[in-house]
Amino acid sequence: MRVLMTIDAVGGVWRYGVDLARGLGTGGITCQLAVCGPAPSLAQQQECCDLRNVSLTWTELPLDWMVGDAAALDDAAGTLAAMACDWGADLLHLNLPSQAAGLPNVMPVVVTAHSCLATWWCAVKGSELPQDLCWQREVTARGIRRADAVMVPTASHGMAMIGTYGAPNHLHIVANATTLPDTACAKQPFVFAAGRWWDEGKNVATIDAVAGLVRWPLRLAGALEGPNVSTVALHHAQALGPLTQEATREQMRGAAIFFSPALYEPFGLAVLEAAAHGCALVLSDIPTFRELWSGAALFIAPRCAAGFAATIDRLMNAPSERQALGQRAAARASDFALGRQAEQVRQVYSMTLAAAVPAA
């Protein structure tokens, strides 16, 4: 099977796409990763060079959340269809639903709905999209209708998508996954958080406030400045800046506590990676985190800095509770292995191909 998969080099979709392609490749599926948005870094390019049955190309096509109107996306469908046909793909896997909008019926299309502006706006702003951004919802809706199958990482995000766009064709819940470490490491007295901090949904203001209230250092990994977004100012948290995957995992190996007060998180791959490394999890009380981590994390209202600080301080003073919480998180993380994710995606591909009707 040959699959053309779109990814981007900006955030979590890169990790999802590369890890998934690695898992599919070991099972004999060949993937061409078509990067949309900014060009991948040299390190990212090198990572793909080392993978079996995986190739990488940069399309220069824009990402929908980085453009001002739908017209800027007009070339995407035709370009992706031509690339897929020229390469001899059996199936298109698009990691941005809007990329399927207007796609000709040349081959089956699977879409993964990692997130979207409309559901983000509802969770973060508490309201509908403003009129000048409604085109985002419309183009995403068109892409979802065009898809032969839609994958979401959690049931919670699936419900949010259905509430916004209606029920899609053949909805599948396929959780994200991560590499599980071989051994546990000794924990150190610091709190760790990771994310794209320029994204308002990550709630960095609460993290910085909590950093000023707790005794242990609170370290942040990730970019403070994003596309078309001004730099986030920090007053208390220790900014580590963007880290490589290995450097991030090194922080997680040492961190006693991982902290995320996210307002919007369709899955939360950083939480999973931290859990796999045995961090005690202190998370915002949102549907996604409850779905994934109930019984293996502590939950606080997302904007309650005082509540987060009190909980983190209590864990600082309770090593046995902290260790037990980290062990429960690690046990839960073992349910999200890369091999399991790759097999579930392969099944979605196979069902989609089997149901495909040849174009007239």
C-alpha cells in the first residue's frame, strides 16, 4: 500500500505523522510525507531520512490557520491530487480536514481531525467564530464531507466535531501514541510543561502565575513566538525554548510533576509522553483529559492558578503520593503504544480502500 500523507513541521502533527509513518513502514506500507506550511528543519529532514519506507517532500502549500481567506487554499486540492497520482498513491491521508475540500474523486481519502479553529474558538473564547473567520468552519466542513473516513484522537474531540460539523462519514477514534521508555529514571524537584505557548489554548498565563506561587522551578519547553503571533512574556516560569524531541524527553525523565492547564486539547501528546516517563500529572479539568487520564492524574479548573499551585505544593510535600500518581500515569500510557496506533490506522485504510467505488 502506498499512502500520501500531509503533515506540517510546526507542531504536534509532525510528531504524529512521522511516528505513524514509522509504524506503518515496518508493516510494509510506504508513505510519502508531504509537508505543508513552513519548511521542515534540517533535523526534521534527517529524522525522516532514517526511516524505512518513508520519503519526505515540501509542498509549499499553506496551512489554513496561517492564511487570511479561503482563496489562499484554492491550489491545495489540485496540487495534492496531482502529487498522489504522479507518485502512484493508493490513498490520501490528510492531517488537515480543509485539505480535502474540493479534492477530485481520484482516490480514497482519510482525514485526521486533530483540531480546528471552530472547536478551538468555542473552548478558548466561549463563543462562535466571528463573521470574518466563518470561512474556516465552511472549508473544514467541505473537507469533512469529502472524506471517505475521518479519524479523531478522542471521543471528546469527536463529539465536539460532530456538534460543529455534523456526523462525518465513517468516524473512527484512533488515539495518538508515543514511544514507551525502557526504564524509569530518578525524579528531580522541578515541574515541567511543554507546548506551543503562543497558542492561547495552552493557557500559558495560568502556567506563569502558578510558577510564581510554587516553591519548585517550573520549566517550560516550546516556542513563545509563533506565526503571526507576538512573543509571550513570562515573569516566573523558566523558558527553555524549543527543544528537540530527545531534549524534551530528557526533561520528562527528570521532572517529578508534569503540568498542563490547557483550555483546548483534542488529545495532548505532551501529556502522554510525560506520563510514559512516570511524571505525576496535574491537568486542567477538560473533557479530553478526563477521558484519557481519569484515575491517573489530578484535575483542577483550567484558569484556577491558586488551585493548581496548592495541588502542586501538596505533591511536592508528599513523595509517596507523587510516586504513586506517576506510576499510575505510566501504566495508563502503556495503552498508547505506537504499534497499536499503526495497526488501527492500517485497519481504517483497509476498510476505506475496500469500500471505495472506482471513479466513473
